[in-house]
Amino acid sequence: MPATIVDLGPGTFFRLPGEAIVGAAILLALPRKPRIVLAAASGVVLAALTVLNWLDMGFKQYLGRTFNLVLDWSLLGDAQSYLEDSLGRTATLAATAGLIVLVLLLFAALAYAVVRLSNVLARHSATATRGTLIAGVVWITCSSFGVQLAGVPLAADSAAVTLQSQTERVSDTLKDEAEFQKVAKVDAFGATPPGQLVPDLRGKDMIFTFIESYGRSAIEDPIMAPGVDKTLAVRTEALKKAGYHAKSGWLTSATYGGSSWLGHSTSLSGLWVSNQQRYRTVMASDHLSLTKVFKKSGAWNTVGVMPGVQKAWPEQSFFGLEKVYNAFELGYKGPKFSWSTMPDQYTLEQFQKRVHGKKHDKPMMSEVILTSSHQPWGPIPKMVGWDELGDGSIFKGIEAAGNKPADVIADTTKSRQEYGKSIQYSVTALTEWLERYGTKDTVLVFLGDHQPIARVSGNHASRDVPISIVAKDPKVLDKIGDWGWSDGLRPAHDAPVWKMNLFRDRFLTAYGSTPHPKKG
């Protein structure tokens, strides 16, 4: 069985497995008791490899990578929560129970099947021996000459390759953990005195905003791009009339299709946080995050607005946020929109009322996470009058009239169309907020955390996401004039592409920070 859904087809099963030939030879040579034990154990191993293959298929389809046997078990709980938000608790419990039963049956059936086959071999040992020898010669011949059937090699060793790759992946993960701990201790700005951090932004209200799943595909895919590009053009002109200007480029995210926190931490820490172990290492370190820079400087108050956070969030300390408003602290009384706890427009209005619109003794540095463009992109909120938002009850009718998540999930074309609409909504809500409430000292930095899942962005999509800096004060954009970024909210196709972890240091340098390295 292949490790990707796109390679799944009848031709992949018309193959001669080398492992079966070797297994048959060994079973024929063993007495009854050890033969049955080995056969049962082989069936269990085959079942385990099959489950790992399924997991690889799912992870490649959604996250653009293979399943990590060491790190990724915790994500299965997140997947279950996502399904519950999208399809409902009853359907999720039924699907979970069905999956558990299926896996148990798979282990039992394959163990039984291999034991039964070993018994057949033993009863007809002479015939089985000749057959095994012939199959071995055929396998070696087909392998040597590269014989293929419908473009697929006839001689297969998929199980052995899967086992080898999983073993190497575990080994590499354990090595990476030790090496990354050393990397995380080194920080180019870790010992910079507070007065030498971002001096060129003093007095500005800084807002760092992540738009969920805002990827390059939204801007360049033929299905999503027309609507999204039109929105970016319209909103660029609207901001220009309000006195704002923008520059935009591309960042290559450390994650794809999900695990948004890896994108957030990569861009803000300046480290390549590409898996859960690296994330835990960074969160436990004293590495200086971009948002914490503003707190350390002593010139800003810091706050987070995070409608996606619904439980304890110890990461608050790493990001240097003095106060965090989670999903339960924004006064929302409307319906959830699938996974998203509230529409972005409502989140931004609450940010205005609770943070940006209030008088403070210092400027504010805010981190705002927008969630309306989170999969499954059904239903999607619609913009309403800003003065009509109230406690969010106005969205009940909009949510009820929207698409059902199951209908969007089941249709690839519809998923792509609705994804594009969700990005249009989020960008519109954010830029309308800036146009309505921004001041001469408001500086907005917004970016995507990752590309949408492969079913939407394509099997060979890049990991690039757009990033924009918007300000009314021309000096703010002059500081990044040598970056080569495009004017406006839409980065050009050939605009510079940086790895996401490079953004922190380039941003700090552009706005006058003095490097003082801290080494572990």
C-alpha cells in the first residue's frame, strides 16, 4: 500500500512483495510452534505498518508531511476536537468508535490470516517450497530489469521500506531534539539592553496579527485567487484613501495545513519550529520572542487577543503577554462557526473596546489571532455593520443560513471556493477595522500561519504565506525600503521569499535594535 492517497489505485496491489517471499521461506523451515508464533507476530507487524501507512496518508493529505511516531500522537486528540466542532459530538464519537473497532479487527484479521497461510504452507510444503523458489527468482528478475505494470514496479518491498523509514524517522527525531536544544540557547538579541530594542518604533501601537490558513494559494490559485486578489486590491485602495500604505512579501512557513502554533512560534522566535518537540523546547526556553521584545523594552504594555484559546495557555509567558483574552473573555453570545469560536469582525471590535481604544500610560503591543478562515470553511461569517455587532447574537441567522461543514468537507472544489471566501472575509474585517479605528501611530503587521490543507492548496503547493506591514507614518515603511517587498497588500509573484524564522531578526534590525548575542 502506498503512503499517499494520490498514489492509491488498483495497480499498486498487483505486485510481488519480497517480504512475503522471505517470510514464506522462513516459515517453511520452522517447526509448528515457533512457526505459529512468528506468523502471528508477523500479522501484528503488518497491521501496525498498515496503520502507519494510513496515518502517513492522512498527514500528507492534511499537513503535507509524514506521521512522526514520536511526536504526533498528541495531534490525534486535536483532530478529534476539530471533527467534533465540524461534525458534532455524536458523529465524532461514532467515527472514533468505528475507527477503534476497525483497527482492532485489522490486527486480529492479519494475525489470523498469516497463521492460516503458514498452516497452508506446512500442509503443502513441497509445492510451497517450489513456489517460493520460483517467486524468488521472478522477484529478483523483475527487480533487476525494473519490470513495471501500469507504471508501478512489479517487484515490491514496501513493508521493508516503510519499516526502515519509520526507524530512521524516530532516530532522526531523537537526534534533532538534542541538537535543537543547543540552537535555542543562542540568541542574537538575547542580551540586548532594553533601551536598544526597536527604538525606531517607540510611541507606535504595534499589532501583530495572524490570519488562519492564509497561504500563497489564496493569492495565486486559479479558483481562489480572483476573489482574494480583488479583495486585496479594493482594501489597498481603501486604506490608501484613509492615509495608510502597505508593503508585502512572502515567508516560507515551518508548517503546512495545520499546527498553527508552529507558524506563530517560528515567526516570533526566529527559530525553525517545525515539530511539537521543538515547540516544547522553545516554550521552555528564555529565547526572546518578537512580542516579548516590546515588553522587555519597558516602552510598551503587551496583550494577546486569542479567540482560539479555550484552555490554560502557559505559552503566554514566552510571548511576553501581560494579559490574554481567550475565547471566554470577549463576551461573545453568538454561535460558533464550526471550529472558530467567533467571527473575526467581532474579535476585532472587542479588541478595539478592550485594548486599542482605551487610554494607556504606554503604547500597546498586541498579538491578535484571527480564526474565521480555519477549515472546514463552512459556515463562513459575513460582514455586518460595526455598530450592529453587540454581543454577537446578530450572527445566529448568518450561521444558520451558511453551508454545513460536512457538505464542504466532502467537495474539494467547494472547499477551495469557500476557503477563498473565508480569506476575503478575514482580510476585509481586519483592514476595515484599521480603516475605522487606526490612528497615525497604529502599525499593523499581518501574515498567514500556513497554507491550507493539500486538498485545497494542491499536492505540490509551496509552504509560502503572505506578510504585510501597514502604517500611516511613512517613516515606518521607509525602514524596510531595502527589503524589496511589493507595494500594497498583495505580494508580487517574484517578491522576496524568506524562511519564516528569518523575519524576527530582520524586523528587529530594520527598526534599530542592536544585536547583543546570548550564547548557551
